[in-house]
Amino acid sequence: MTSHRPAAVVIMAAGLGTRMKSATPKVLHEIGGRSLVGHAVVTARVLAPEHLVVVVGNGRELVEAHLQALDPDVKTAVQEQQLGTGDAVRAGLTAVPAEFEGSVVVTSGDVPLLQSETLAELVAEHDKQGNAVTVLTARVADPTGYGRIVPGADGTVAAIVEHKDATPEQRQIDEINAGIYVFDAATLRDGLSRLTTDNAQGELYLTDVLSIARNDGKRVGAYVTEDAMQTEGVNDRVQLAALRAELNRRTLDKLMRAGVTIVDPNTTWVDSTVVLAQDVTLLPNTQLHGATTAGSGTTIGPDTTLTDVEIGANATIIRAHGSSSVLGDGASVGPFAYLRPGTKVGVKGKIGTFVETKNTSIGDGAKVPHLTYAGDATIGEGANIGAGTIFANYDGQKKYPTVIGKHSFIGSNSVIVAPRTVADGAYLAAGTALTEDVEPGEIAVARGRQRNIKGWVERKRAGTKTAQAAADALAEGANAATPGDTGEKA
């Protein structure tokens, strides 16, 4: 992405996160399809650093396992005690070679809106100015609670003053410290070695490294981002919700500007990991998560939730829930369909109303229109599955497959007891309970012969409304069958 490649990126993610009130480590809470720390890692990875280190602490086993799944090349370092940001970075440097040279980016695992472009610009500005340290800053309307950037006469950073320590004049400064930095590696190592806990919190402050560098006559600069929201961190669930909403707003805005129609952005949620082509339409109350993709001309919604679903072009998904499924071009799903993992629908295939599928492949042009459960099934091209069909794939211990051939027809209210094969061009009569395979061109009929037992209601349900209705109908029929008096004389 940039020729200004940092030697290392250190992501601070060891905090206790007590204000989240959660058994889950703060950095593992998710917004927009990724964990908080996941956003930080993806953003940092675009810079192509030689070393990418995440400093872990609270819930480190969970965090380390998550990072291994997300990016196996990430290195971790443990901050044993919460002794401040300076201590966290010092712990992070133990995971990289002791005397490496170049620039070190320090960022946080709870700033999910930070963009890789912003980090790249920060590093480029650091190199351009020849700074020993460069801090990312932002200007905000209400800087209360933030550290203020005190400018030097030469345009550099003279100091960073915390709000509680600032003078009335300094509190008027609207440029704040975002807590994201680029350091010259030697300057950082030297500054960390000289930190003390001589402060009210008894912690090692990373900002003191800037003061040390400044006092040593080194240049400390700032890069101001115009997008202050990128610097917002998460400390509690209120902030988590606010940033989730803002990330979703930005994601939808980007999609709409790229040619996606979103009818109601207020009720539409799309993860930042989702990829949609031009002329996709999202109707109200739609949620798209994970690795979901959709081709041009597809319409999704309303009232639809899809996770890790691959959708072709010109498909239609209405009032459906689905996960880990693949839908071909022109496929039709819903309303009220449930696509479980392993569902595959071919070109112009159909899954209709009140249909549940699992680990099932539906061929090109095949139809499962309504009121069906299809599990562990392969349904061939052009086949038609009648209403109320059940693929009985589970015997209480094991699951078994069913194969339905091309252009076969399954009559309504059939039960297919797996493992079974219905060959190409075969039929099942309605109401069949299939326990044997069907060969090409055959029709299978497996149901009892109908017999009507006269007088059963009168004998077994005497005195009921049903019995009275039957008696009335019989009497009416008898009267209609008896010739009436025409009134004519012989």
C-alpha cells in the first residue's frame, strides 16, 4: 500500500476492560463482522510491517487463540501486570529482534474505525518530517477528558498534557492525542528504558517517551486526521454500540456510492467483510454477515439474515435465514426459508416457502417449493419436490444421504427414508413412504389402499356436531333422491 513500510506495528490489547462488564475480553467483542482486535490487525497488516505484535493480558488464552485463527503470522507478547501504556509497548518489543531499526507504529486494539490509509499517511508524514516521534491527533468540538497537544513555536509538538493536568489555557486547545504513534525504533527503546512510575497512577506512560525525545533535542511532530471518529475507542457497551452503528453507516454509505441500492439504511446491517456487486438491492430489515457475497442484480430482503452465504447474479432471497450456503445465478429463496450450512442451489434453482435445507445440493432449475425438509440430499437438475416432502435422513444414531435424479418428480406429502436413490426421470406418488430405490422411468407407490367405512361416525361419535352434520347431509341426500309430488292429476 505504501513505500513507507514500518519495521514493526505494536497493538496494545492487554487492558482489563472492566467497564464492558463481560466475561469476554474487551478486544474480542465484535462490530461489523470482526472483533475489535481483528479490525486493528487487518488495518495494520495492510502496512506490511516486518513484525506485527499484539500485546495481550486479560483473557490472553482466548485472545491468542482468536489471533491464531485470524492471522497465524501475528506475534503475541504478554503484559503480565497492568502498569501502563509504556509497559505494554515495552512488553511488545520483547517479541521482536532486540536491535532492529526503522519505524515502530503503536496503536490500540479497541479503535475499530481506524483505517489503514490513515496509518499509512501517519507513517509517510513521520518519514517526510524526519521525526523521532509522530503522534496522530484530531480536532474535536469537545476535548474534555482528552490529552491536549501543546504546539511548539516551530510547529512541532511541545508536550501532551492530560486534561486533569492542563491549565485553563491549555484546556482551550481542541487538538487531542489519539493515542496512536510512530516512533523511531532507537528513540522508542531509549525512551522506554528511562520511564519511571513517578506519577499519580504509578504507571509507565508512553507519552513520557515523547517528552524524553523532546528534551533530548529530537523532533516530535503530529499528523492531524480530519476524521476524528477514526480515533474513537471502546470502553463500554454504550461506546461499542455507538461505533457499531457508525461503522455500519460508513459501510452502507460506501456500498451505495458503489452502486448498491439500500432501501432503508436505518434497518439494514452489513458487515464490513461483505462484498456486494453493483445493482444489488437490499430491502428493509436485512442483515448480511461474515463472508457473504452477492452478484449483480440480486435482491435480498426484506426480513432476511444471511451469514457466509455466496449468492450469484439476479437471485432473489425473501424473508429467509441462511448460513454457509451457495446460491447460483437466478436462484430463488423464500419467503420463510431456512438454509443451514452446506446448502447449494444451482442456476435458477428454487427453495420456497417454509422449506428447511441442510447439507443439500439442489441442481439447476430444480425446485423445492414449499413445506419441505431436505437434509443430506442431492436433488438433480430439473427435479420437482412436492409440498410436505420429508427427507428422513436420521435414524437416531446416523445420518444418511438421498439422491433424487434429474427431472424426477416427488409427489406431495412423501417421506423418503434414507439412504435412498430415486433415479433420473422417476416419479413418487403423493403420500408415498419410500423405503426402496426407484429405477429410471418408474413410479413408486407406497401407501395403504383407501377404504371408506360406512356409519363409523354415527357409531363412534354419536351426539357430536360432526355426527349431526353427517345425519343432516344423509337426510338431505335421501330427500333429493326421492321423487316429489308434481301436483299433476292422472
